[in-house]
Amino acid sequence: MHRALWRLLRYARPHVGVLVTAFACMAVLGLATGAYAYLMGPALRFLLSGGEEGFAGAHRVPWLADLPREAALWGFPVLVLGVGVVKGVGYLGQFYFMGLFAQGVVKDLRRDLFLRLTALSPSQLSRERMGDLLSRFSSDVTAVEMAAMYSVGSYLRDSLQVLVLAGVALSMSPLLGGLMLCVIPLAALPASRLTRKVLRGTREGQAQLGQIAAQLHEGLGGLRTIQAFNGQKAELARFESYAKAHEDAVVGAAWARGGVPGVMEVLAAAALAAALGYAAATRAMEPEALLSLLTAVVMVYQPVKDLGRVTQFAVQAGAAGERLFAVLDLRHPVEDAPDARPAPAVTTSLRLEDVAFSYGERRALDGLTLDLKVGQVAALVGASGGGKSTVTSLLLRFERPSRGRVLLDGVDADRYTAASVRAQLALVTQEPLLFHGTVVENLRQARPEATREEVEAAARVASADGFIRALPEGYDTRIGERGVILSGGQRQRLCIARAVLSRAPILVLDEATSSLDPESERDVQAALAEVLPGRTALVIAHRLSTITNADVIHVVDAGRIVESGSHAELLRTGGRYASLWALQTTGERGAA
């Protein structure tokens, strides 16, 4: 936890100026608080004498003691009011500037977390539960925000108040002041033990909260399936188990959290009782001096208890920081070398050479070699699990091969930055991924600087312009989350238009039509017939009828390319491709 807190403190460095300003306000607040305690004795003498003695009870401040009655009658209330105004300004200033500081820290942390999540490879994210990641982005960051807002400010403000008030108490009587202040270090041991219990409960509570968020995310995403199989009771039982574990952890932490001020209260009462008994027996102090001392001691316990209370925010922030840094410390499997440079446009070929790759124990590719020549439409076919989509991940630098190389015009892709290699390819996947926003905003994700004319031209190439203009607001229509108002074929044609707008020299279609109904597939195939001629493309397909016009077809089996040729050539050879073709066409005729 301590390491996580130190790392979180690094986010304070850019905002140290705001923190210093907040500390100046806290110093004013602390001094004003000390002045209140110091004035309690003179206030008592002033009230009891009806102002007759002026400020005669002021300790070691001659100019106050020498004020005449007339000045004291109006001066003392004005002085108290002035101290109150100064204290109020100090409170306002420290809360405002600590708010600025906390929001600055959280903004930087959220930015880094967002950048890290969006920089990870798809396979890394697939191993995480999305709801748990969202929980880290929300509740865990909120825990850090609370600590930055309250813990940091309290450590500075309350520590300063403790020093000032302890100074006032000790200046009144070193013996009695020391006796009543000794409870502060005595409370440290039980408080530290209770804090460790709070940490354990907080860690477990936040982990269970992540599980709850993950289940909610999965449940809402699979609601149709849950209801179709009447799985609500099973989901509720799973939810209740997470909720009960979260409740137990939070209640346990709350019990330990409440013990810290409880211990302080008991020890403070014991010390105060002992000091009062000693002062009454010895009559060692003037009443007004004793009142100022008691006021200072009573007031000092509050910031000490506040320090114990806000320590829990720091504990929560430490536990949250461990979860956040577990994500921030993840690294993309394909990181740029220090001397990596931007890749030039591919002019001859993109090649996978003797490539091997595994997902854990499962071997996906085993010595695969593939040439994608510029100006050529190549297709990759084969049974599910044969490694076709893994080829896409390697080309786009989402993964690094365990053996072999990715070559651009004969140069190892490791010499280039991953972003510049990805800029060479435009990807259209099986699931058309669109975002909540307008049609034009979704298309411009490929190239934000594209003009309206360029957007519409790309849509015409992808056979999407017609249905877009038929939408209620045309290109400015909001299509909802994941393009919910559009059909599957329309969504896929928008994705193809986005790929065209990107101007990437190589188009990669990864099962782009496999999840569409026949009518939508015909629409998308018509769009591709407009897009593909004259372009460099890699088409990964399950249905062989969609790639019969490809310049070359590569058949993948068990992680290797076992056949290559045109559709006609592969049928003549009577190999693996011919068997797949016969299987699919026979099935289609049977279905008809």
C-alpha cells in the first residue's frame, strides 16, 4: 500500500503551486484557531468583571492588558469577530485550493488510465472483466480523489493546528499541557493495528465491488440470453454472493475505522480528568490561564481525531492505487524500440515469414509464411481455430510472433513504430463497431481532418450514401450506441466507408460478412465490389462463395498455409480447398 501511495503522490508534482497556496490558507487557519484558544482565558475575565478589568487576564500580552475599559468593551468583541473572519477565510481558501489540487490530480490519473487502457492489445483486454475495469476507472479513482481532497489537506491543516494548539497549551503550563497531550502518541499503537484491519477490509471490499460491476456489465450485455434460459435466479444468487462478501468486508472495515476515534476519546478523557484533578489540588494556575490551556487541549483532540479519520481515506486510496497501478503497469506486447522510426508506405509486399504464435498452451500459428502483394486481393480461408484472425493481429501489431518476422518491403516491422505500421492497414471486423454519435462523427474517426465532401465520397464508394441520406437527419443523424438504429448490413457498410476514408493502402476484412443475413450480405458484397478493385486487400472469410474473385486464396490449416492459388486452380488440384468448397456448396444446396 505504501508504495502505491508514494506513486500516487507523483501526480501531485504538477500541482504543487496550488498545494502551497492551500497550505498558506491552512497556516492562517491554524494560527486563528490558536488565537481562539488563547483568548478564552481573557474572555472569561472580561465577562466576569463586566469589562471593568479590560484585558487584564491576557497572558504575556501587555498591550492587551493595558487597554482601558472603554476600549475593551468594544475592542474585545471586534477582536473575536476579526479572528473568526480570518478563520473563515482560511477555511474557504484551503477547501477551494484543495479542491483544485484534487481535481488536477484525478484528471491526470484518469487521463493516464484512459491512455493505458486504449493502448493495450485486444487480447490483453479480453483477459479482463470489463465491468471490473470500469470499476477501477470510477470507484477506485474516486477513492484517490477523496484522499487528495481530504487526506492531504487534513494532514497539512490538522498537523499544523495540533502544533499551534500544543504550543499554546505548553506555554500555559509545560507540566499540565504535557500530561494532557501525552495521549496522542499513546493512541498510535492501537490506531495502527486498527488501520491494518481497515486496509484488509477496504481491499476486499473494492475487489468485490469490481466483481459486482463486472457481473452487472455482463448481465446487461447478455440480458436476452439470461431471460431466454430463465437464468435470473442464478444471476441473482451470484450477485448476492458478491454483495454479501462486499458487505462483510465494508462492515469489518467500518468497525475498525470507528475504533480509532473511540480509543482517542477514552484516552483524552482520562488525561483531561487527571489534569483537572491535579490543577484543582495544587491550585498552580490562574483560572483564566487554566481555561486557555483546557481550551487548547480540548481543541487539539479534534484535529487529532480528524487525522485518524482521514487516514482511512488514505488507506482506501492506497488499496485503490494498487488496483489502478495493476492496470497502469501493463505493457503492450508490441512496444516500440528506442530507435524505431515511422514506416514508409508499402510499395511491394507485406509478409509474414515463418511465424509462430500461441495463446497460452494453444498453438495458433506454426511456421506460417504469407505474402500480401501490393495491388493484389488475397483471401485467407480455413476451418475455425486455424489461425486466420491471428494473422490480422500480427499484421496490425496487436501481438508479437514468438518466432518469425513481419516484414514491410523486406524490412523487419520491429524497426518501425507500431502506430505507423497500423496506419498502413484499415480493418473491418466481423462485428461492426460504431460509437454513439452522428454518422459523420463515426466516419471521421478514421481521419478527423476529412472534409464533408471526402466523407460523402467514401460513403458513396461503400454504397452507403443512399441509406444515410434517407435517415432523419442524413449524415448528422445520431445512430445510438453501437449504431443500434441501423441494420447489420448498414452498420457494416459504414465500417467499410470508414476504412475507405482512412486512405490506408491495405484493406483487411476479417470475416466482414459472416454474421450477416443473406440480404445484408449481398448489400455488403456489392459495396466491396466497388471498393476492392485496384486495392491491396486481405480478406479473411468463412464462406468461400464470398472470395471466389480473389487474386489468390491461401488455405490455412493447423497454423500453416497448406494451399495457395486462385479459386479455379484450387478446385482443379482437389485438395483441402476443394473439400471445403464441396462441403459448403452441398450444404447450401441441401438447405435450398
